[in-house]
Amino acid sequence: MKFADRYAAGRQLAATLAHLKDRAPVVLALPRGGVAVGFEIARALGAPLDIVLVRKIGVPWQPELALGAVTDGGSPETFIDEDLAKALDIPESYVQEETTRQLEEIERRRRSYCAGRPPIAITGRAAIVVDDGIATGATMRVALRNPAHLVLAVPVAPPETLAELRKEADETVCLEMPDMLGAIGFYYRDFHQMSDAEVTDLLARAAQPTPEAPTPASAQVGEGS
């Protein structure tokens, strides 16, 4: 399967999550790409949309390879693949410095995206955590560390990664589970890099009281965000 864009993937995921509509769900998306997917799910379920600010900690010489991840909060949580760090002989000083740097980026994004809005309360609600795809699962593993009833919803992920993440969530929903994932972008016709402005716009649209608001024009012409 190849999704037209992140919006199309979100609409397909929303159809599989309809059973949660009566559980007062809240959609928690990982920026940037997950916000476009989450926007469609939130609109279909009549649910509020919020973000989970998680940043990958990459290997020094290969930043796209996840060594771990960190999430924000009063007590930031960090996941490090200790076996990988040992195998690659990554010094602890690098992990500490990179964690600090990514926490600074999380704070920048919070100021940009949230504009002072407090987080949406999730007590007693189904929390649907969304991204536009999962490769290693490092960032998602941190995002799922949450006490609410948790649902992981993602368009595409490898089966072995999903098997690990099922231990962290109460439900998992995935549309495509290829044995050989390759790059997540292979599963989208439009997988352009979202900007901060696009994320902010979607969060503002989702906060409006009319869930019937039309999908942004870019999505209507197949140019997802």
C-alpha cells in the first residue's frame, strides 16, 4: 500500500478506531508528521488533538539511527538502547550532551506549537498516540510511557517493532506491516518535511469548536503536510 499523504493515512486509521469514539478519546500526535495523521483521526472521532514532544537521540556519525529518545515533562524520561550504545562504544558524555540538546529543542517546539496552551487532560480517557510511521520504535517507546489507557495508531511499522511496542500499549493499530520496511517515506506518495508553521496551523484548526471544518486545501489535492 502507498498512502497518498499523511492525511489519507490518518483517515484510514480513523476508520479502524471508530470503536473508541464513545470513550472520550484524546489524540496525542508526535510532531511533525504525526500531527497531520492525528488531525484526521481527531476530526473523525470528534476528539481533541494534542502533541507528545519526543526527540530522537541519534548515533553521533549516523543521526538517523536511533540510539534512544527523550520526552518532556516535569521529569523528562529517556530511553537509551544500552546494547547498541555498548556495541558502538558511544561515550556516556555524548548521551548526556545530546539529551540536553534535544530537551532544548523540545522546549523550543513547545513554545512554537503550543503558544501557552496547557496540555489536554487525559485522565479517564483513551489516549491514542499517533505518528506517521515507526522504524526502530525508540521515540514511540518513550511516548507511550503514560498512565492512561493507551492506543498506538500508526500507518506503517515493521512487525518486530510492533511486537515490542505492544508490551507498552493496551491496543495497537497498524495498517501496513512490511517485513522489510526500508524508509517510511517509501509508503507515501507525498512525504514532504512538515514545517513548524504547518504543525501550528493544524493544532489551531483542531482546537476550533467545529470538528466538521474542512481538511486544509493541501490535503484535498493530495499534498499532505
